[in-house]
Amino acid sequence: MSTISLNNIFSTDTRTFGQRCLETFRFQYQYNRIYRQWCDALGKNTGNVESVTDIPFLPISFFKTGQVTTTEFTAELVFESSGTTQTVCSRHYVKDAALYRESYTRAFGMFYGPATQYCILALLPSYLEKGNSSLVYMADGLIRQSAHPLSGFYLHDYAGLAERLAQLEQAAVPTILLGVTYALLDFAEAFPQQLKHTIVMETGGMKGRKRELIREEVHRVLQRQFGIQEVHSEYSMTELLSQAYSKGGGRYYCPPWMRVMLRSEEDPLQVMEQGTGIINVVDLANVHSCSFIATDDAGVVHPDQGFEVAGRLDHSDLRGCTLLTL
């Protein structure tokens, strides 16, 4: 086996999730040199991994030091983490851009319906300025899919964004305002307005631009300034090809090919399907990289598989799409 079918990756049959994880593990153990070396160092291989909780999760830091790829290929895309000037960025080598488009399109559709139903406005200044961002690539794809003549990116033109939102609100156009957290806060404080037809979706990220705020504080500000009941959120990272979404309250849910699990801080090899611990992510769409990622986010997974992010480990870099704490 040198590849895995799209039907297998994006199956919505939750009963086969464990089986598909094991198939992906065997595939990546065979064809991903870095991942296989990590598994061997832990004494794990295709002969003794029998369940999802047996599968080793690759520390996210490996994306900073090498090309984490399954099979050999020339990458169509190379995504880089946002990072800071003091940190080394992660790089994600994407074999097939169409696979990423398929993943984010399907996930968005499951939670919000087709992008054609919305005008999509993206406020992602730091990501646009740095370039090579998976978040910008996704936002651009959804903007194109929306095909609304007013959809688009905003860099620092807060006045223009406020005018555009007022125009859309006046026309009662369903709108999504997707923004990095610090920019949404800046915009909300400078241009408060009542949003009745707009979903405000934050991606996390303060990027050292403001005092770090807990999630409740951020959401309270946005709710007050925009007159909205809930703030939506997106959870992903450079090293993944899938997104989880929250429609309020900071509880995220994954599409069927993605799942958040936990590892114990005392014993990183102890993997749990619910409870409190450090977040491990299964992302079956990440088939040509690594589908089993050990992140630096602490969190809680609930019995219904919804999860919350409780902040980063103290030793981890301030990077990626989620820098808020509960």
C-alpha cells in the first residue's frame, strides 16, 4: 500500500474510525522515516500497536527540525507557522493541495453549510504579512467559494472593514468575520457596532501584541462591542490539514476524520480518550505527513468528544492559531 483513498480518509462512519487510524498508522510507519524512528525509539511498531491509544503521537517540535513526510514527493505547498522573531518556525510539506482544499471545505460545510451562503471577511494581518500560512490559504479558498462580491481580506483597513460590515448588516447578508484574536479586539474597540447577521469567528493568537487574555475576557469584549450572543472559534495549526470549530463557549468539535485525545503530563505514553491532559490530535487528512500529532496545548475532552483548550505548556513557544487560556 503506497496511498490511502479519499473515501477512506473522509468517511463519516465513526464505527470504522479506529480501524482507519490503524491503517494510517501502518502506512505512515512504513513510509515516514522520521515517524518510524520515533515509534521505534518508543518500542512501538506494526506488531504491537493494536488500538488507537497504542499509536505513538509525534511531538509537534519535529516539524521544526526536519521534513515530516510520508512517501517521497515534491511538495505542492509548504506551510510555515507564524511563530515570533525569536522562534524557529515549523514547516508542513503538503503533497496535494487538493487534499487540503477537500478537508477544509468538507469540515466548514459540516458546521456551517456551503460557503456560498455567506459573505466571508478575513482579518488576518500577521498571517498575511508573513506568508505561507495554512490559515490564509483556507480563508482564501472559502472566500473564493463564497463568490460574494464583497468577500475578501482586510489587512489594517479597519475603517473600510467597519463600513463593509455596516453595508452587509443593512442588507441582512449572512456574513462570517474570521479574524486573529488581537486584530478582532483592536477592531472591536475602534469600531463597535451591532452585528445581527454576522458570525464572529476568532482563530486565537495574540502574537505578543497585547496582554494575554483568558478566553472568557476576549469573548466578553467581542460580545459587548458587537452586540452578539456567542463568539465562534476555529482550532487548527500549521502541522495539520483539518480544523475543529466552536460555535460558542469555547467547546470545539471535530469533523469525523479528526479527533482530539489526551496524554498524561506525567506519562506522555498514556493516551486517554477523555478527561484532562495534554492534547494529541488525530488528523486522517494528514496522510502524507503525520496523522498523529502531540501538541503543546493542555485541554479537556468531554464524553461527547467535544474539547476545550486550556492554554499552552509553560515550555512551549507562543505560536500557531491558539494562544488563549481558559
